[in-house]
Amino acid sequence: MTFAETIASARTQNRTLLSEVEAKAALGDAGVPVTATTLAQTREEAAAQAEAMGYPVALKVVSPNVAHKSDVGGVVLGLESHEEVAQAYDEIIRSVQAAQPSAAIEGVSVQEMAAPGVEVIVGVATDPQFGPVMMFGLGGIMVEVLGDVAFRLAPLGEGDARDMIDEIQGRQVLDGVRGQPPVDIGAIEAMLDRVSVFAAEHPEVAELDLNPVIASPEGAIAVDARIVLAEA
Ligand code: ADP
Ligand code: MG
């Protein structure tokens, strides 16, 4: 499905929130590195998709009503076999139904596991006056508690992505702390640039969150993606 088709289908269903699977497909087409992600609607389908993708995989609930998948037991990481995937499928459905009985569950996404690294956040918000605004920060408490983030208008100009990265207070975490190797800063820059072009080219995108992007010495890849469309 093209992004235009995804938007049209969301419009006919009167929804503005795209699923993680839809958001990653659109971003992947736009050249943003995302983990390979497919939608499974039975445990057998999940196991077959995992087998085709190669282990380890992650499984996550796909529901238009679940904003934070891990809060409702909707994320299981590092599955290594057909049996583990089939079990995790059932476990996710059970946990989400117990935690949020009203949630409509479309299925479970099967995705490749990203290599370990530093979790960062790339986002786009729409300012009523200035249009799309890019956001960058370190993942987890750095953003949520400390508000250590950098903003720039989209599309980013030459050098803007690098300036955003250098501006955050936790910058040195990306150079490697506690014996960790430095991450690929150029890959984060490229991700910011591509997301900014995507946002500028698609004014129907009101909000976009890649939370987290995992940055490592080998590159940067989005493992979670959320897109909210502007009201039609
Ligand atoms: P939530 O809806 O709770 O934000 P996420 O998709 O972000 O769910 O998953 C929760 C956490 O699991 C992420 O912050 C990340 O640490 C880890 N994670 C998720 N997907 C992957 C993946 N494909 N590879 C590696 N780690 C992952
Ligand atoms: Mg997330």
C-alpha cells in the first residue's frame, strides 16, 4: 500500500491514528530505516512470519486504542523460536484483553529485533503558526523527566540536524559512556533529514513519533513509529 492509499483507508474509517505497521511502511518507503514489520492475525501467521524474517523477533499488539503498548503487556522482545512466538502471540492477546478490555485488537506485529544501542527520540509536531517542527532527544527519562530536547523548523537546512544533536545536554551519551562504543552520529543526522523531508512533503501528517530510534555504531533504526493525521 502507498502512503496515499493508507491515508485514504484511514479516512474512510474515520481515524487519524495510523498503526505502527502502517507508519513504518510509509517511513520505510521514504527511506527512513525502520525494523521490518508485518501484521499477523493468528498465532500460526505470527510464527510463519517470524520463521521467514529470521530470529530473534519482537511481537507487539496492534490496536487503534492502545497508545503505550508495553503498559498493557503488549510488547514481547527477543523471541528465538516458532514455539516462543506462538506462545507470545497468545500471551499478548491475553494481557491486552485483561488490561484494556475495550481495546479493539487488529492483531500482532512481528518485527526484527534491532541491535542494542542508545535509545533516542525523533519527532515531528505541527505548530499552528510555523508548521512542522522537528524534535530530537535521548530516549526514556531524558525526554520524559528532564525535557532534554532540541527543536528546529522542518524541513531542516544544511547543518541543522547536526546542531540539534549537539544541542542536547546528554550529548556525550552518544559518544559512549561506561565503556560503550560511540554511536553513528551521521546515521542519526540522516534520519532527522529524511523525517523532516517526509513531514514537509506530507502536510496531512500532524504528529510523528519515532520512540525509540536505536542508535549504535552500525547505524540508527526506528523500532516504534506513530503517525497522527490532521483532521480531514
Ligand atoms: P510502546 O508502545 O510501549 O512505546 P515500543 O514499540 O516502543 O512500545 O516498545 C517498547 C520498548 O521495547 C522500546 O522502547 C525498545 O526499548 C524495545 N523494542 C521495541 N521494539 C524493538 C525492536 N524491534 N528491537 C529492539 N528493541 C525493541
Ligand atoms: Mg515506543
